[in-house]
Amino acid sequence: METKRVAIIGAGVSGLAACKHLLERGCRPVVFEAGTVVGGVWARVPDSTALQTPRPMYQYSDFPWPDTVTEVFPDHRQVMSYLDAYARHFGVLDCVRFGRRVLGMEYHGVAEDDVAAWEEWGGNGQAFGCAGAGEWRLKVADAEGRIETHKADFVVLCIGRFSGVPNTPTFPPGEGPEAFDGQVIHSMDYAKMGTKKAREMIKGKRVTVVGYLKSAVDIIAAECAEVNGTDHPCTMVVRTKHWIIPDYFAWGVHISLLFLNRFAELLIHKPGEGFLLWLLATLLAPLRWLFSKFAESYYAIPMRKHGMVPDHSLFQALATCLIAIQPKGFYERLEEGSIVLKRSKTFSFCREGVVVEGEVSSSSLVESDVVIYATGFRGDLKIKDMFASEYFRSVAVGSACTTVPLYRECIHPKIPQLAVLGYSESIANLYTSEIRAKWLAHFMDGGFRMPSVAAMQKDVLEWEKCMKRYAGGRYFRRSCIGLLHIWYNDQLCRDMGCDPRRKKGFLEELSESMALLIMLTFTPTARKTTRPSEAALVI
């Protein structure tokens, strides 16, 4: 693999891990990063943003946090410092080309009709395709706008899903931002402003934030309410109530004991499960419901006072990765009146502000000077927009009624010599990104082959069925593996010829919570690969 040209797009959590593991295999990839620092989405969030995952669950397996960081949920600056230190320690920074934005890419060397007809991924099931006939050509722009073309034998897309393409609401003519006399921005633009300019913009203003997940809560509780207090309360337009929780303990029990271990996965139907596991999941479903109600009874106490108990279960929130840790003092801000909640499925603009359709019969006006959309991003469009070819654009992200079709949440069955890391979510995204990077490097180094295209597509459909079953409604496209992360990790381990089971006792293995934390240190068993000497390799 030393002579292969590998391009990684993005120097965030996934891009750094992919580069590090490829370097260990003798490959020297080129990492294209549009920004000026590593960190990906962490380089483009409000300074008040902190981890949603406890620190021990958000670290690379071979690079612990420094002893000086003791917070359970480190803040934005601490995370950025940690990622920068990781990149420096493993020589990743030497591979990064900052200020290089990939505008698009095209596949050359093999006709698209031939690619579409392949029964084996890439023509032969291997990372670099049929005798190296195909290559990607990337159009890359530097900070001055000069455009160059770079050729690659393999591309790793690590562009994330929480930046770049904002998800903005649409309105009938005359009811959108054009009717409003004030300022309308997306949380992405708010974060780009930096803390000082952002605070100056909202100081003394009537601010309305649309949304009720992490970016919305951070902007209001940690920024707007702090700056303006009760003199100019910040209003949240809440279209969907979510589980915004103080921590991961319910009645003194860590919820990983209820949802995030091998026993908990026995209560869930899994992709590719056999009859016995299917029977267990069916019989034990009431216990899954009981666990969820137990945790909800605790978390709902402060929510009930403000009418903010979600309509969906905590189990479904975990299944879709739609759960957030509330900032310190959030409910105190509600009590004092520096934050005002407006529950409304729909809203529109008028000259004076925002008109919400609340739970009462009449509409109400929220007078505003600034409206901030904290409505998320379109990560699927980011992937689609990378391709110049209409064929690849048409297959890249599936349709609105399917998940993004990625085998092992990494490889598109119909797009050769390319992987996507960091799109699919989990409860601990950094750990999931790292094991995927290990898996991908192992595959690219000849450790195993992809199954047939038909087998890959069948597996994608099985995971899609599972996600739709537990995610419900529109949220299945988030491709969250949160409640099946152990089952998922086991599949990656077996692909690499590794034994994912580390405990000697059956009950100990079942009950260990957050097994994800130990999935990343394992020794492969002897296996037959295209390079037999790899049987002794420690991954």
C-alpha cells in the first residue's frame, strides 16, 4: 500500500483516525482540510459547546486525555487541544494540507456503465479495484481560489454531517425571512462569528432561536440568556420536544446498565440475527419498555413542570442519537424567565418577528430582532455534492425513504475505491470512528475482501429495516447505531479476524456496560487472508 495514492477529505475526528491508521500501514495519505486547524466540527461550534459524551468515552484508545483535564464533559477548547495533540503525536499534521477545499471529484478509467454492472465491489472486491484501472480526480481550491487537480487511488470522505450544508426551514411566499425587518442566521453562521462578535450581535436584542437540541440549547442557555438575562429574554421555538437530560444517571443508575450492554442488545431485534436471538428479542420486549419507563420517570420530573416531556420514549431517543446533555442552569434560566419556551409545530415571519402556532387556538407573535435557526444540517447533501457525475450523485445517498446506503456504515456498494467515515452516528462517535478507521485500514491493506455487491446491498437493507423499526418517522435517515453499537463492532471485529469477546464468563460478558470502551484493543486470531503474515498483526 506504500505506493498507493490515498486522499482523505476532512481533518476532523474521523479524518485524523483514518490518517493515523493508514500511516501505521506504511501508506502516506494526503489530508485536505478546508479550515486552518484540525478538529472538524469542533473548530466551528460556539465556544460554550461542551462534550455530550463523558470524557472517558471520548478518547482514542491509544491516546488518553492529559491529567490536567478533569471535567466529565470537557469544553470546546479542551477538545480542540486534545485533537491537535493527537495529530501531532502520531505525525498526522505532516499529512494535512490546510486551506484546501475539495470542490468535487470524478472517477476516471472505467466507464460508469461498467461500474454499475460490477457484481463485485470495485470489480474484484478489493480496495483499489481491478488492476488499478480506476482513479479519482479531485478538484481542490486553495485559500486564494486557485484550483488544482489531484489524483487518488482511494478516497476517504470524512466530511461529517454537522456542518457545511445547513438545514433551513422553507416557507410559503411572503411568510419567510423576506417579510422580517430583523436579522436571520443559522447556528453555523453564528458559530463562525466567534464568541466576541456573536455576543455583540445579540446583546440587548430580542433573540428567538428555532430548535431544541444541542446547538439551540447551547446558544440560548450558555450565550443569549447569559448576555441579556431577564431584560431581553431569549425565546425558543420548540417544534419537537426532545430528551434534554442533566447526565446519564436515572435514580442513581447509569443508563448504560439499562441500554448499552450485551444484555440490553438481547432485547432488540438485530440485523442478521438468527431464530434464537429473534425469539429472545420478541419475548424480552416488555423488559425494554420497562427500562425506558424507569429512566423516563426520573428525567421527566423537571420537564413535566414546563410541559416539555417528549412524545417519544427515551429508548427511541437513544435509538436515533437524538438526546442531549443540558447546560448547567438550564431549568434555573427557565424559572427566572431569561429563557421562554414556545411550543409550536409551525411558524412564520412577519415584519415584527415570528408568528408561532402554539397549543392554543390563536396565533401569537414573538417580537424579535434576531432569529437564529438551530435546525441542524443536511449531511446527506454534503456527500452527494462531492460527486460531479450524475450517476454517482443519483446513488450516493439513497432516497428520502431509505437510509444512506453504506455497507458497515462505511462503504457504498456501487461506488468504488471510496469510503465514508463519520456519517453514521453512535453513542460515542469518537470510538466508533476509530474502530471504523482500523477496519478500513485493514481492508485497504489486503486483510479481507468485500462481499458481492448483492450481499452488501442485502446487509444495508437489513440495517435499514432495523433503524426504521426503532427510530420511527423521519429520524431513521440519521443512521444511528446507538443501541446496537456492540453488535456493530462485533461485525467489524469478525471482518478483521478478531475475537470481540474479552470476558471469560458469559454473565460478565452480558452485563458489562459500555463495552464499546474495550472493543478497540484486541488481538486477531489466526485466519486466512490475502497476506497470511498479517495473522499475527496486532490491530
